[in-house]
Amino acid sequence: MFPTSRFLSFLSQHQLFNPDNKALLAVSGGRDSVLMVKLFNEAGLHFGIAHCNFGLRAAESEADEQFVEELAKNSGVPFYTVKFDTKAFAEEHRISIQMAARELRYEWLEAVRKQNNYECIALAHHASDVTETVLLNLTRGTGIAGLHGILPKRGNFIRPLLFLRRDEISEIISIENIPFREDSSNLSSKYARNKIRLEVIPKLKELNQQLDETFEKNSRRFGQLEEFLNRQVEGLRSQLFKSAEDGRLEIELLSLQQLAPLELLMFELFKPYNFSETVLNDLIASWHGQPGKVFESRTHLIVLDRGKLLVEEKNANKLKDLLWDKGISDLSYNKHAFKASISDISTIVIDKNSNKAFFDENLLQYPLKLRQWNEGDYFFPFGMKGRKKLSDFLRELKIPVTQKKRTLLLVNGNGDVLWVIGYRTDNRYKVSPDTKKVITFEKTREV
């Protein structure tokens, strides 16, 4: 019996799709995706068909595209297709062919969905795919998310065939005499997933004939466990992660050190910031050491400060340099207001206000520049002998890491540092007995 009622029941049970809306079906031409088209047709649902030609099997790929286009025509639904140079994309981004195809496919499908007002994208994964995915994740190492395998719904993607096993799909296709395309690459064991499907699972089924059903039940339990853990972690994150004024997150180190189980909770807490387990373990091993150490993910940084961790986006606080031309008296930079004024040496009163800097106006070369400090910067600190690296200067002042990263410089037109703003001016540009005009720079207020 054709499983239309089971299909509709699965859609309803998991709230995958509003039947009054339309879905975009990702169709390769294989038996799974062709059966999905048949089910949507039999259920009278609104849909369109999208096909990716990855150009990996020459004439076979072209024949697949023609087959799916004819399938869409016979179904009386819109057809969308695209050709990718998958090998070139994989080489450019230094990723595997499989990962390249996945990234290209998902990005394109989402673009088609948005442009054509589809509610969701339907993928033809089935229950046996769950078994393969969990086993594959286990061989590579995984967290709880990898143990539930493939979920019926994630974001805009739905998987309405998860109620069927591979053998059930093959039987339905055979009984109903539904034409499909066979992907020859599915028969090769050179891909990890194929090796698991063709060689590992048959051996496991010698131990348990109901392997797919067992994995489906276990995956459902792990999915519920992940949902419970996520709720607990969200509450913990909102309690521990505090937003600082500069947009970064601050976490008290002592609070993290008291967590148990430590490694699990650290991984889950920092998962949104893409930190690997290895990096977090290095952090745990280092957090009794000297402050200032930095830990990186592809998107964020963790700075080990005194008694706390600071989390920030990479380059989130990187400011563009700002030029200060001659004659400009007022300027705003990094939420601070600055002003400049010129006076005769006979009328100026030089004080020790750290927010003011005084220079021989004749020694400046315009335009000046306001910028953040960089590793390698140096200057000749006023009141000291010789040259000093700025990193050493700030370290000797015991400036906290949080404050050090926000240190700004006023730089002469020749590249020399004039003023480490708020701390020290450069000795080479000081007011001397030969000075006639004094230029005063002042950091006045927050803006």
C-alpha cells in the first residue's frame, strides 16, 4: 500500500509543513527523492522541484538533470536548476568534494526558497540515513548532537521521509514501478558514508536485524537529551556571561572552574562561538597561569584576564585609522571627543593632566593620525631615556588586558608615535626652550 497516510501523519506529528503553503523539494533523481515527489503529488501538496548539477559524473550528471526536469514537467510544478564547478570550489576553499557539494547545495537551495516564497526545503533523507550518520559521527568523534543524527526539521529544512527505511523505499519503488536514476558513485566504497552503508551496517545487522529501528529510538532519546541540555546551558550562559560596555562578554573565572562536568559544560557554553574541544581544554589547562593569553576560534577570541575571561568577535573592535588635518580643532574617534588648540609659548600653562598632550607645533607633520596600537609599535617615552616597545610599556604599567586592547595612539605624519593617549607623550616632540608655538591635544569626553 502506498504510504501517503503515513507520510501525512509524519508531517503532522513533527509539524514539518503547513499544507496550505508550498515546499521546495531538493531532487537528485535517485529513488529517495523521486519517491518524495510522488508522495507530495499523491497528498495534493503545493511544491516546486530544485536540482543541483555538480558536474562530477560528466554525461551521467547531464542525464540526471534532464530526468528531473522531465519529472517536474510531468508533475506540473516549477523547476529550478543550477550547474556548479564543484571541484574548483573544493580546491579554492581547500575542502573535500563532498563538503563543497554540500555547501554549494544548501546555499543555493536557500536562495531559491527565499526568491520564490517557499516555506521550507524538503530533503529526502530516510531512517537508514540516520543510522549511517550516527555511525559516521561516532567514527569521527562527536558531541550529543552527532548522536541524534538527522532531525526531521532544522531551520528551513525538513526531512519528510524519515519514517521510511531504505528497504521500504526500494520495495515501494519496485511495486509502483516508479522510474529513477541510479547514482553510480553510491556503489563505491571510497567514500566514508558508502563504506559504512555497504560494509559496516550489513555486519551490524547480523547482530541486530532491527538496527534502523534501534538507532531511530536511540536518536530520538538523544535528541530529547540534547534539548534538555540546551535549556540548561542557555540558563547557565545567561547567568555567567555578562555583557561589558565595549560589547564584549565577561565571565568570572571562578564560576567556570566550579562547573561539573567541566569539559562537557565548557564545550556547550562556548559552542555558539565556535571554539573546539582542543582549544577549550588548552584554556582549562592555562587558566591558573599568567593573564593575557589569547585563545582563538574561526570567529571569536577568548582573552584570559585577571580573574575572568573576555569573549569578543575577531576584529569586532578593530577601528579604521582617522586622519587629523591641520586646522581641524575638534574630532571624534572611538566614542571619544578630541580637540586641538595652538598657543604662544608665553601664554601656555603645561599641566600633568593625563588627558592632555603638549607638543612643539613646528615639529608636527600633517595629516596626523588617530589609530589603535599594534604589536611592533614603539616610542620614546617622555621622562625616560631611549626607545621602548609599546607592548613593554603597557605591560610595565600593568594595564589590564581589557584596557590595553583599547589603547589609542596619536601618530605624526612621518609615522612616529606622538602620544599614547591617556598615558605618555613622546620625548622627541616635547615643548623645549626653543619652542615658539605649543599645540595642545585634549581628550575631552565620551560621545
